[in-house]
Amino acid sequence: MTSIIKADVFFFITSISVVVVGILLTVALVYAIRTLQDIRKFSRRLLKEGDEILTDITEAREYIKKKGGQIATATGVIRRFVSRGRKKKAKVTTSSPTEDTIE
């Protein structure tokens, strides 16, 4: 008789543990599915943004090919102004020999 009671207790404890483990696995599976859905949304958005970046780069390359001479001319003009400004500043910052003797 005691062996039947022990068997009933064993099966009762085993069935409770199986239910608890099943619930824990279900919760873990729900979280895993939600995480995978978020990853899927993120990767789709990343692909869309990547396509838009490629389109923008292609448009910029075409613009540079069409207007390349004008851009080079504008860059040259800017370089001339910058180099002139540096030369003028260099002349202004030099000290004269008479200032050294006055001190």
C-alpha cells in the first residue's frame, strides 16, 4: 500500500514539474518570437535605408559627372581666396625691427 502512495506522490510531483517547465518554455518562446520579430523589422528598415543611401550616392555621382567642371572651378576659386587670406595674415603678424628696440 505504501508503494502505491509513493507512486502517486511521484506522479503528482512529476506532472506539476512538467506543467511548470512547459509554462516556462512557453514564456521563453514568446519572448524569443517577439525578439525575432523586432530583428526582422529592424533588418527590413535597414535594407530600405541602405537602398535609399545607394540611390542618393548614385544621384550624387551623376551630378558630379555632369557638373564636374563647375565644381572644380568653384574649388579653385575657394582655394585662391583661402591662400590669399593666409598670405595677408602672415604679413600682418610679422613684427618690425623697430618694435623690438622700443621695448
